[in-house]
Amino acid sequence: MATDKKNILKEDNSNYPLGVGGSLSLGVGGSLKMFYGALPILFELARKLRDNQTEAEEYLWIQLANLKHLKVRFKRQHPILYFIADFYCHKVKLIIEVDGGYHDIPEQYKYDQEREHELEDLGLKVIRFTNEQVLFNIENTLKEIEEVIREREKNL
């Protein structure tokens, strides 16, 4: 039996981990920690972004499967705090961003840097790749991601 997609903004929706107006404990072992208090609206926006990924994001998503030997799992368009990460691995607290030319605009670059600092204050690591790196140099992109994962595993 087919069902309609649930509206994640409804208070009775168990798909939203905190419930509308819920709070998030950042304590050790909290299963909700991976969202860092993201607001309900971000979950809907993230779903829309997953449905409209860029070519580079789609390609990297497929290629991240090549890292199965590391026993990590990435989520795409993942809400964290009041941001949406292109890709997030909770096990190693790693965010991967794939940036198009828009991110070269000075105002956007400044915003990206401020966002990165806020995320790093949460103990997260942010790495960035351009669309071109992902699309035309995927071997080195995956190698760098793997190196960061191994480094994070040692230090967490």
C-alpha cells in the first residue's frame, strides 16, 4: 500500500528526532547528537536539496560507496545546528562540502569561513572540494577523504 510522504514538520512525526520545539542534549551517547539541535524546517529543506543535488554532489555520493572498507557511513544534505552539510559522517564527525563557483564570491567565501568555524567549535571537521575536483579528479578527492577519516579515527 503506497503512502504519502510524511510532513516532517508535524509534531506527531517520529521521523523528526527532536519533535517540534524539542531540545537536544549534547551529552555522550545521545543518539540525537548528530543533528546538534537542527530546527525542524532544516529537515524539510534537506530533503528538497537531496532531490536536487548538483552533478558533482551526485557523483561524490556514488563514489563515497568506495570507502566501505573504512566502515563509515555518510549522510547527504544532513542538518547540523542551523546549517545543512553536503555530506556528513557522524562516526568521525566529518563534513564534506562540494563547492561551485558561487563560493568564490567574497561574501559567500566569508560566510563559508564563519560557518566552518562554528562547526569546528562543535568538534566537527570540514573539508571542501570544488565541483571540478570531484568531477575530474575523483581519485585524489577520495584519497584525501580517506586520509582525513583515518586521522579522525585516531584522534576521536
